[in-house]
Amino acid sequence: MKAGPALLTLAFLLLASASAPAMELVVFQSERSLVVERVEREEGLLVLVLPGGGKMGVPEGAVLRRFEGYVPPPEEPEPEKPLPPTLPYREIIARACQENQVDWKLVAALIRVESNFDPRAVSPKGAQGLMQLMPSTQADLGVKDPFSPEENIRGGVRYLRWLLDAFQGDLELTLAAYNAGIRRVQQVQAVPPIPETQRYVARILALYPTL
């Protein structure tokens, strides 16, 4: 297979300064790339350990090349991307995410998939509001009015933070537990073989980086 210009450019970056800690550069079949701390194997998947915490599982066939010992070139830190002015409930989301140290993009993607930003949404199983909190979860979080955008978002973000801590930052397991319940995920230590949950996790992970 002949390497394209984008792939050759990525490979050339391996010559960057050795003063930075070595990482691993993963190039996908689409020739998009991702810098990770390391790559682990688990039941036919490559588990990408992300810098700063978090993991992402991908099929082995989705990866075209891996470059171990990649050293990113020194860069000026980019300012945090601000919340778009058109994002519904942006101020509530910003405050809740700041209080709980959760990425607003993850919360926005979750709300989009859960309720499409409809504060009056109710699921067939009884989940309510923007972040679709079950009554038992509402009681645990002290949410009195699940249809109040502020109460629902603040409670939902606290719950999401708790799940992220429980699964050590693993986004796939965290989102699976948000959808299917923490016990089901803890039992298998993976996304449960439930089609609804698998689609749910895939939709949020696809939407998350685009916000």
C-alpha cells in the first residue's frame, strides 16, 4: 500500500524534539490521527489510553499505522474552546461542568442524544428531563423537579462525574453505565451486549468531538 502525503507528514513528526515525553501516534484507515499515551489490547479491540485520562476502544482493522515513541512538537497551549452562544442552556451547562470538572462537550453530546434538549422529555422507562434521570437517581441526587433545566443538568452532571470516577475516566464504560446502569457494566467490565446501549455509546462518542 502506498502511503499518502498525509501519512508521510505524520510520520515525519516523529523527528520532533526529544525533550517532550514520548507518546504513540495512531493513524486510522481514514488517515486521521490521534496521539495517545499507549495502546492496549483487549478481546479483539485496541484500547487507546488518552492523554490526561480516558480510554477509547476501536477495532484493530480501523488502524492503518502506529508510531511508537512519537514526541509531539512543543506548542503554545490553546485556549479552552468556549461554549457556542447558540447552545441551549449554555450558562447552566457551563456552571455545572465547572463545578464538577466535566467537559461541557461531553455533557452537550449526552443531552443531545438523551432528550434533544427537550426539558419536558419522558422516556418509556420513566427517565425524565434534559439528562433523562430516572426517579431513583433523582432521589439519590436530591433533584426535586426533574423538569427544571437547572436542577436536571446539575444533578445529571454530578451523576456523570461520579460514573467517570467509578470507571477511572473510561468514557465508553461511563456512558454505558449512564444508559444501562452501573451494575450491568461492572459485571462485564465492558459495554454490555445490549444493542440500545451499544448504539447509545457510539452516537455520543461520534458527536462529542464535533461540538
